[in-house]
Amino acid sequence: MIIVDTELKKREASGRPVKVALIGAGFMARGVANQIINSVPGMKLVAIANRTIATAARAWREAGVEDFKEVASLGQLNDRIAKGTSVMTDDAMLLCEADDIDVLIEVTGAIEFGAQFAMKAIACGKDVVTMNAELDATIGSVIRRHADRAGVIFSVSDGDQPGVQMNLYRFVKSIGLTPLVCGNIKGLQDPYRNPTTQKDFAAKWGQNPYMVTSFADGSKISFEQACVANATGMSVEMRGMRGGDFDGHVDELCHCGRYDVATLRALGGVVDYTVKSKPSPGVFVLATHDDPKQKHMLNLYKLGPGPLYSFYTPYHLCHFEVPLSAARVALFRDPVLSADHPCVDVISIAKEDLRAGDMLDAIGGYKTYGECEIYPVSRAQNLLPQGLAEGCRMTRDLPRDSVITYADVELPPGRLCDTLRNEQDGLFALP
């Protein structure tokens, strides 16, 4: 951060801002737009794409910008950006082809659209920073391979829990410890929540009820922790992670008997979460050190006698930190979090009794909730990733809490996300 803000100030002083475009104009995207426009010197938001153009206009206006134009062609887009005019479009793919955009920031949460957009951006040689944990957890490893071959970056953003955990993980490793748990702190976990039960909360904060439900039913945290696992090589101790209530401070996790260090080492570390822990909301990393001299000093510095040492960040600031992710990519070629290989998958579990012919709805809906599972187990058991569940039609009845397999559904035809998932499965052979 200290390096990034210094370099952004240099860009501001030289009149060469990092130029970014935003894909999506929902609750979170509008926050990102406002942050860039009003709080990030050395960065310029040049374009916003959204399928509903009025919502893109709302994003500009909420950030205090009144002079913006709609464009419908690549020529118009390039001309307006060159003239310094703020633009909006309902065709996100135009932004991939623009001449003068450094980083594309994708904030949609949609997996099929996200896959199409990511592949188009990569083909056009554009870097992408995404807040789409669902996309990255489902097919991020194969998208990363395409990005690597094209010489561009596809990165999950800072601000949300996966990026904050990855920053902490990198810090802990950089001072010589071995991270063994990357954890996420939740306030609520109920797999049977749905958009009806969460409607009032969503309305209070101006958010999408499906997105809010994904926070409550465990799907979102599963996607977030799968992102971290696939970037670090970590695993899970069990289906669904250990999870559960822990009404204490995360420092106490080091000596409460929750984790066995030998098991954690054997698994190469694990991702996990707790409910109702302090500090909330926040993230934590539990790590070990093998040097007795350094263990003595960690005890002196009030981290305790070990063998586990607790490090935590007591907040995640979402849209506030997203622009810094784009700056890291553009200025230093430093992705915040990028999937290396698939270690953990998010599988589909029936939220209610399902009947043959039922259409599975979106993440955070009425039909499914997601849980983490080891990727090889998901593959071997032919389990349906929750990131691919929307639009699938049930071919047989299943009771609530049943795991849904590919054999239980009919996939929608012609989806790029399915093609990429098949490619990913082919790239990473089962052990």
C-alpha cells in the first residue's frame, strides 16, 4: 500500500493517471466508482458498462459526475476517452477492445457473463481485476492459464475477504512463518435462509436479496474460501469446512484444541471460518515457526508460546480497497489473488426438497446452498459445482440437504462456463 499510494501520487503529478473501466453498476460497483472518482489520486475512471444503462448513469451521478455520454460503438468509445469524457455503455465487451484502458474492474457476480467477459478481455490483452469470487472459485484456474499465455493478469481484488486473507498470508510468509489456517469470521450461518427471509435486510442496505442470502446461507463464504485455497494450495479438513460458532477472539484458536498442527501440516494448511468470533468482521491466519529462537521472540512479542500464532485483520473494506488492486496490477504486475490450481470446489446442496423438472436458481436463492469440498472428491463423485447450478433442470427428486451431482441435472446448452470447467478438469488430472 505504501508503495502503491506513492506511485499513484507520481502518476497524478505527471498527468498520467491509471485508466480503469468498471463492469457492473450495482451496489458494490457504485461504491468503487465513487471511491476512484473522489478518493484515489493518480487513477481515472473512464467508463462504466452495465446492461441497464440508467443504472450506469446512476453510478456516475452518485459519484458527483454529471458530464458523461453514452456510447454504442468502439469508435465512439475511443474518441470520448481520448477527449477525457466520462462514458457509459450497455455493451461491456466494447471496453475490452478500447485503446486507452489499463485495467478492467469486473463487479457483477455473474458466472456465465463473467466467463465471457474474462475471456474476451484476455483475448484483447487487457488486465482484469474481479470481485467475482464465484467465478474464480469455479473456473479461476483455467482462466488464469489463459491469462498467463496472453501475458495479462486476472486477479481477485483486495477489500473482500479473499484478498484481505491473501495479503495477510503473504505478510506472514514474508516474516518466516508457515501459514496453516486461513480463516474468515462470520456473524451468521444458516443454510436455509432465502431471498424472502433476507428481503428486509437487503432493502435496508439497498442490496440484492440473492446476494445478501448468499452471505447468510454459507454459499458466499464457501466461494471466498475456495478462492484462497486455490491460490495458496490449501485444503479443507472436511466437507463444509470445520466452521461453527466460536464465541471468543481468534487468538484463542491457537490453544483451544480446535486444530491439530500435525493434521494441518499433512493437509498443506486449510481454509476455514468461524461464526461470532472477534474481531468481527475480519480475517485471520494461524501459522507456525520452526526456529526455537524465533519462537522465543514471538512469545516475547506477545503472540504466545505456540505452536500456532495468530495474525488477523479486523476489517474488510470492500470497495475502498478495490482501486488499489487495480493499481497493483497496472503499476507493479502484482495480482492480489490468482488461482494456481484447483484444490477446493464449491458443491451444490439442496436447500429444499427438489422435484424432477425443478429449475435451479441463482446462488443465494431458494434451491441450493454451497459447501466447500476437496476438488478431487468433487470430481471423483461427479458433484455439481454451485457456480454452474443456475439454470440446470432437475432430472429426479432429491430430499433437502442432498448433494447434487451432474447425473441429477440437465445442463443448459451452449454455456462457456461449462466449456471452461471441462477444460479445467482436463488440465488438472486427479491424483
